[in-house]
Amino acid sequence: MEILGLSELRNRTQGSPEITIAVMDGPVDRTHPCFQGANLTTLPTLVPHAARSDGSMSGHGTHVTSIIFGQPDSDIPGIAPQCRGLIVPVFPDDRCSASQLDLARGIEQAANAGAHIINLSGGQLSDFGEAEGWLENAVRLCQERNILLVAAAGNDGCQCLHVPAALPAVLAVGAMDARGQPLDFSNWGSKYQTQGILAPGEQILGAKPGGGTERLNGTSFATPIVSGVAALLLSLQVERGETPDPARVRQILLQSALPCDAALPADAQRCLAGRINIAGALTLLTGGNMSEAQEAVTPAGVEPSSGCGCGGGLSVPDATPAQEEPQAAVTPSNTVQSFTPTQSTPMTSSNAVTPSQAPSELASSQLVYALGTLGYDFGSEARRDTFKQLMPPFEISEGVSVPANPYDARQMVDYLASDISEARSLIWTLNIELTPVYAIEPKGPFAREAYLALQELLAGQIQPEHDDDYIERVSIPGILTGRTVKLFSGQVVPVIEPQSTRGLYGWKVNSLVNAAFETVQAAEGEADRDAMSRTLGSFLNRVYYDLRNLGTTSQDRALNFSVTNAFQAASTFSQAVAQGMELDSITVEKSPFCRMDSDCWDVKLKFFDPENSRRAKKIFRFTIDVSDLIPVTLGEVKSWSSPY
């Protein structure tokens, strides 16, 4: 399909190597002839990166990637062949879906690797465009770093929403035919009317794993067209000596969008904010004025229906090219918390934004400072049975014992206390709300001490909640290794390596309240213990539940460290607590003041008076340097009042 205006744009640029596009999709066959000469890098993820010729997600990922990066002299001339590409596999061939947690990992990884644009040809149906905290945080990170996330609107053929396409600051993409009319399967949910555009999505030429080409339908293949055009516009900014501005390019693409054919009013509500208008976008970018025929349109105001009345998104191409209908048997979109690439069935064939690191052996490492609870896993039945046979019988009363149960954490704690070397045979996990997010594997000369610390922390977690030794949360600092392990459930998680026992903390909210109460009393002379408990408990739980994160970005490491540093937190808001104020919000911003070769962030705590809304809010700020494995606080705590 010829894309209007693309030839003119490509005559001016075929992309700049300074612009990076990340493709989050299935594995990509980088040996395909169309990629010869392309600047592509595959990032290690939880998904095997080797493409399979018979893999549905390998086919999907290879097709999408070729639309952007196919080289000019190949059978598939891509839209932005000279840009730099990051391949981020998130959809495995054996599952054809990914969790929102895995998707958040991929977005953060692409952001840390310097992506200007992230292409995601997939999504999950959502009633009101809501997403889990993992994904919301990752999308917010893109907005803060000015990274454009381009996501498929979905192929359910209904007035409904997919995430992340429906999340703020994302550019949603629907599919249209050669006449510029929306295709029947393309979604048109309410939020897409202000943040979505249509692009060609019918019989789009792309690469097949193992060689050859094919033409496929779907919003999955309209999405990389928009990503490629956005990359060319950013490349023009670079060539004009300007700083590439993805947010401005997003605005230009939406502002320049054209209405659908007014002669077909039935399709007007499906037009989103309009059809992609490359010529108009180019004119706006270069400072010109669009002609009357190119004037931007206001979004189509379509009222949302009570329900979309449709199934999940279409996920993978069926083995029969001639088939037009979605194959429910291979569409796992009804699975809770899963993502599926959004495509229709195939047609007949025819400047890096990274944290500054202190110069050390950790300079090239991905640091992690994560919060959660400890768990352990066996990985296989054989390993579980080994523990069952080696562990002594469990005595339930005097003279009465039962066979060992390796799943009983109390028995495991006692067994490891007598033989800590066995701790190496377990897969230790860090869990957030019962979801394993990391495997913990201490390495180096202090590995034994780290395993002893893990055993002690686990022993604290199994104590009664009123016990002084009870541990509610743990913090785990370490290095993200790039390796993964498969748990007994089949879930794959990344491995982090603690380098020593430094930073391996365990705490209970009540214990921190007591410590903070003493600090407040020392600073202010008197304080309300109940108010102190509410404020500190709100602070800790806000981070753990509402702001839960993976602890890989500089912002998240600063935020998580602020939780574990209880005395710093207590001294920070002791004045507010003494005045009866309560926590309103927590924000993390890049600090304008920092030491050389460091990475500093300001954690701001805002407090309000629940009994007097007219009273000025109190804001406290302390600075955290996260350039080393264990973050540290810098300088004095700053405070001021604000009416907002």
C-alpha cells in the first residue's frame, strides 16, 4: 500500500542513527536479508531472543520490525532504515502473550537503553483504559523522559480500549484501508478520539522468519508505520540542529490528522482523531502553515457505549493465509493480566537517557534496589523432593513427628539454620503482592553472609505480627545480571545478585513508628503517636502498594531507599507530624544539585492538615544519590510552605 506523503519525507531523510526506536514484540529473525546493514541491537529479556521459523510471535515481531528497519535495497524497504533499533522481545512463541509486569520491564529497559520511540503492537482489553501500577509507572517514566510510546488500538472491532494505548501520553494507532477508511476490526474507544490516529493497516508488506515476505492486516502493522514516520520527523529535527522532541512530534501528528471521508458518516466515529497526514506533519514541523485542505480536525466526539460486546484482541497469524476471521483457539486474550499482540489474520503472500554512574566496577551494571517480601522456589519436582528427603521429620508435639514439608517456611528456616550451604540450592525470590519479580542469587566473596541474611529475614517473616522480631518488608540491592530462571510454576524471572549484606534490610511498620516517634520527640518535644503511626504507615504503604515498582530506574531506587531510611524520613516530616498534618503526596524529581559523576534525585513529601483545608501545605525535600549500589542521602533537608 502506498502511504501518502511518505516519499516526500523519505526524500529528505531516511532516518538518523541518533534516533533510537525500540520494538517491543516477539523474537526477530535478524538474519533475514532485509535487515542486512540495519543498526539493530537485541536487549536481553525474559523471552528467548532466537526467532523460530514456525513461531507465531517470531513471525509477528519480524514483520513489525521490518516495516521500520527493512533496508532500502531489500524486498522490504522500511520507513526509517537508518535509525538505530532496539529489539525487546516480550511475546514468547510458546505463550503468545505477556503480563503487564513483563511489559513494564520491557518499557523500562528500552527507556534505560536510550529509546526515543517505543513501538508496541499489542495490548490488553480494559473496561475504562485502566492498567496495573507496573504499567502506569512505566508509561509515566516515558512521559517524564520525553519518550514516545506508540501502541496499537486493538482489533476487536468495537468501541473499546486497550492498554497501554489508552493511557495518557501514549499515541494510539488504528488501522485504515487504501481509501483512508477505518477497517472494520479497528477499535475506536473514547480515549482514542483525542490521542489516536489511523494509519494503513491492510495488506502491509513485511518479512517472514527464515526468509520471504507476506502481507498482513491489523493495527499491529499500522503501529510501526506511525513509529517510523515519527522517527523520520525526529531525524529531521536532528539534521536541522534541533534537539529531538518526541512529545512535540506526537502533538504534530495529532494536530495534522485529517478527517475521514464525510460521505461515509457511519465510519466517522471510527476515525479517532483523524488519518495520518505526513505532508501536514512535515509542514508543521518545519514551521509552515497547512493548507485549508490539511487543517487539523477536532477529535470525533463519540460517546462510549455501555460495553464493547466483543472478545479479546487478535493475537497471532493463523497457519492458513486465506483465512480472514480471528482464531479463538490461539488467542489467550481472555486470560487475566495477559497481553496479546494486536493483529488481524494474514493475507495471501505477495541520545541515550541513562543514569550517570560513579566510575567503578559497577559503571556498566544495571543496579537494582527493590522492595518486597522474600520467598523461595524449587524450580522442579526433583529439587523439591531432594529437600523433602534431606530435611528431618517435623515434630508437631513431644514424641510425635511427621515427614518434612519443604513448603513450610518454618521447617525450611530451621533446616537452613543447621546447614546454610543448602540455601544455594533454593531459588530465592523477591515478591511484590505474591508475585515473584526477581530471583535472588548472591555471588562473590560475601555470598555465604548474604545467604545467612536471607535466612534470617525469612525467619523474621514467619513470626507472628505482634512479635518484636516480625519482618514485614525487605529491601534487596543488587546487580541485574541479564540471566533468568524458570520457577516451578513456569514463570520466568530475572536474576539479581546482591554483592554483600549491605542494604539487605527487613522492617515492620510498627517498629519504624516507634523509632520515628523517638526521633520526632527529640526534635519537636512532643508528638501524637497515633498521628505518627498514620503518617509513617501511609508513607511506607504508599510506596509499597500505590507506587510499587521494580527498583531499576534511578527514580525508583531513590524512592525505595527513602522508605528504608526510616530515621531520615522521620526527621524530614517531624515538624509536619507535630503540627497534626498528614501525608498528601510523594514525588521524585531529578535534582539540579549533585556531585560530579553522581546521579541525584529529590524526594519531595507534601503534607496537609486534614482538619483545615485552607492551611498551607508543607513540603519537605531531601536529596538521594543513587550512583552506587547502596544509595545515600546528601545535604540538609529543605522545607517550605505552599498553598497548593
